[in-house]
Amino acid sequence: MIKRSQFTRWVRKFHRWVGVGVAVQLILWIAGGLVMASLDLQQVRGAHYAVEAAAVPLQAERIAVSPAQLLEQVDAEVSELRIMEWQGQAVYRLRLAASPSRPLLMSAETGRVLSPLNETMARQVARADYSGPGQLISAQWLEEVPREARGRRAPLWRVHFNDAIETAIYVSADSGQVVARRNNWWRLFDVVWMLHIMDYDTRDDFNHPLLVIAAASALLFALSGAVLLVLGWWPRSTQRVPGVS
């Protein structure tokens, strides 16, 4: 039978070594939570520099190309067709059945295909979305989606502004929409989030084995500490020595 002193030594040793294993991650969890709770999410998302676009009614007289004419011009099966106001003009945004993930932007006034957007159009979209103090200094065409714009589809335009937080606005070259706003506050949040959920690859998965193991180790550390606390409170049994009163 295991003696109490042996069991206590074993639990203490287990508690110590598990504690060494989880100490760094516990610090990262706590510090990461503090940083994320301290940051203003509006600034993290770039919403404080985003222009709130007012709804502009679409004027029917500006539509010179009818949907029927447009479909005849496209000469392909269309799965979705919308007409809207975009950058001061009436446009059609359509999806082809052959490539539903790649929307096509066409002018409802001239029938001209607008996508993929050229650099001038991308700069125009980014300027219209941005209300911060910086100046637009570059626009970069991207065939591959960078980490900070993950979840979006290429091709993209990355439009950079020289404000204090290095704002970058990502514009879809297909749809003509702003699909992401990034800045140094977002980049800090992203790194802290990566450390917090321990997903060093996609930074989106919080169900992976590494996090489960770390959480389980932290739980065992807490439980072993509780056992040591109970053992410290539990009275030791005393044995009477014969002949001693």
C-alpha cells in the first residue's frame, strides 16, 4: 500500500513538472487575454477610418444596357445577377455558373466589363472607403492571398496608406468591394490571438490537438495543486507508542 508521504511526494513532483510545462502557455493565455481585452475592436477592424457610405438611389435613366442585352453580351449561363450603384455609376454584378466564386462587374451604362479592376479603379475604391489622415502611397496586385487577408479570394488589390498605423485596404479585383481593412492594431491582435489559441498555421483553428493537450495539462496542474492542498490540511494519523502515556 502506498504510504501518504510517498503519495504526497509523487503528487508534488507531478505538480512541479506539469507546472513547468504549462507555465509559459498560461502566461501567454493571461497576457494575450489582457491585450485583446485592452484593444479597441473598432480600431482593430479599421472601422474608425472607414467611410459609412450612404445609400444612393439607383436612377433608372442611367441604365442604358438592359439585363437581356447584358446576358446576350455575356453569352454564358448566369447564376446570379444584381444591379447596383458602385463608385458613382450603375453596374451589374453577376456570377457565371461556370465560376460562381468569381463575380463579374459590368457597367449598366456602357456594357463595359470592369473586372478585374485596374489600379486606377482599385485606388478609387480604397480612397472612397478611407477617412483617415494618411495618404495613399501604393497599390499592389496580388495573385496569392496574404496571411492578413486570409479567407478572401484572389486576385486582390492591396492599397497602402501612410498613416501612423500602416492601414492597408484590400479590394477584390473581381467584385470591386473592400473585403478587408488591416492595420498595426489588427496585426498585433492577430499575433496575440495566434499565441492564445496556439494555432501557428492558419490562426483560426481552436480545436487542434496542441491546444487540447495544453488545456488538459493546465487542468491537471490545477487538480494536482488541489490534491496537495487537501493533503496539507488533512490531519496526520498518530500512533501510540506502548508504555508512553
